[in-house]
Amino acid sequence: MGTVLPEQCIEALFNRYLEAVGFRVDDSAARSVWHAFRSDNIAATFAARAIYRVQAFRTQAPFALADGISFRPLSAHDIDRYGRSSFPYNLGRPWHWALNTDDWICAITRDVSKTEMAGFNELGNEIGDIAVALSLATGACATFELLDKGSDSPFLYTGMISGGQDIKSARRGDAVALTVESLASFQDVYRRIRTVQTDDRLRALRLPLRRLHIASTRTTNEDHIVDCVIALENLLASDSPQLETTFRFRLRGSALLPETFGNTSERLSLMNRLYNIRSRTVHGAKDAHRGKSEADSDLSSLASEADSVLRAVVMWFLKYVDCPEQLSQAVKDLDSAMVRGGSEWARG
């Protein structure tokens, strides 16, 4: 297949194939197949797909997350195709690939170039952003597993099947149960994240989003907390001299957190604990790795809080995606608002 074969060669190749396989159809059917083959051959692009199994996920009906990205319940056809097929070489699939009727499918489809592989290789890169958007919209934990990546063309084979590390929307949490409201939030947050990835005026938000995604892969509480605090420090204190970082981290973070995180004193205390454990872990303080069971439970709770804090702060910054020129001013306006509030308190 390609875009350079003369049409006569294509037709001869097609007819030779039909003869070789002993395929017999009436003229109208042969012409129909020929026209489809010809159109596919001369096109500069081909339709490609990346199919993901989604576990611990449910909602009321199939939906489109964005153009070319859809979610639907697992079908009997999917089970036949991905759950019962023998691969490779009739060895059968490993037990952990067995599909469940409660699973969902996330399908990513794109038209990609035939003359270069970059478009095909990058197909599915969106899955990390999908997982982060789901985390921000719900705070719950679903798992994405690649089942298939290849061409949708019946005349062109290219691709791969199952492989790679499972992708989680969160390190831990309840299964995702999308309501009408959370589905709308999922769609909106994903749109904003994709804007961040494509608009260089918003590039300051890319590292925090990456850290949020990386945090979901961590196997220890300390690493999870460090990832979250690095992301928070980048959002809250990237403009600060070294000696002012902790101060601004605590004040700005506490101001941005909603009251669900406690009163002012409790929010300040939480931000201080997060920064302290990050500093002790990164700089190797003697009590950073205490190894006691009571410390483990404290770290587990703090890791959960760190994740919630980061998601809340990221959501505040994502509000500025549609007006990126205001992003750099947003934190300065926050500082001004805190000074005004402090002045009013002092004079009162």
C-alpha cells in the first residue's frame, strides 16, 4: 500500500490477489471491493485506533470525551476479539488479560499519515491526559490497559496488541462512578488539559500535570507526597526566592484550598506538614524514614491529603486556561487579596 503506485498496477495487484485466494464474487461486489481498495490505496492517510480496557469505571451510557475519543461498555465482540483470541502463536492470553463484562472500552481514533510513523506512534499518548482529567473530575481510581493499536483498514495491517504498563487515574481510591455532573466536568477538564498541552502560553502548568500523573504510579507514600509537593511548589512558589518559598507555599496554598480542608489554621497546618515531609525526604533528615508502623499510617493519610490538595490547586489554575494572558497575574492578584484581607483584619 502507498500513494505512488499507478492505478493500473493497483488494479492488476488487486485482481491477482483475488485469483490467488480463489475469491469468487459477482461483478458488482468485485467493483465495490475494488473501489474501496482503490480509495484506501490513494489516500494519504489511514484510520488508526488505540483500544483501551477500562476497569473500575461505570456510567449510565456511552459518551464522547472529545473528538475521536469515546467510551462504551464492553461488548461480546470485544470479548471475542480481545478476551478469547489466541496470541501469540496459539499460546493463549495470560489470565490477567481476561475481560470482564463490567469493563468499559476507551477508543481513540485518528487519521494518520501513511508516509511517516510519527502520527501512528503518538496515537494513544492522550491516555495520560485522560487519566489525569478523570482524577481531577472525580478523585476516584480507574485503570486503563492497552488492548489493541493498529489500522482500521481491511487492506493495511500495522500495529501492535496488548502491552505496556497499566495506567491509573489515581494511586488509590474508589471505583469511578460518573454522574451527569461529573461527566460534564470530565469533558471540560480534559478539554482544558489538552489546551495546556498545545498552547505554549500555558506551559507552566505542564509540569504539575505530569507530576500528578506520575504520583499515581508511585508504590510508596513518601514518593507520592514528594511528587505532589513538587507540583504544588511549581504552582504556588515558582516566582519566589529560595528563602521565601516555604512562606509563600503555605500562605498561597492555604488561601486557595476550599473550606472542606478545614479552617484557616488547619489549612496552614496541612500545607506546612506537606512541605516539611517533602524537605525531610528530599534532604535526607534522620527522621524522614522512621520505618515505624505508626509513621506508615501517618504517611498514608498525608499522601491522600497531598493528592487532594494538589487536585484542588490544579483545578483553580485550570480556570485560567481560556484566558492564558491572565495566568501569570493570577498569583499576584492572590497576594494582593491576602494583603487586603490582612490589612482589614489589622485595622479592625
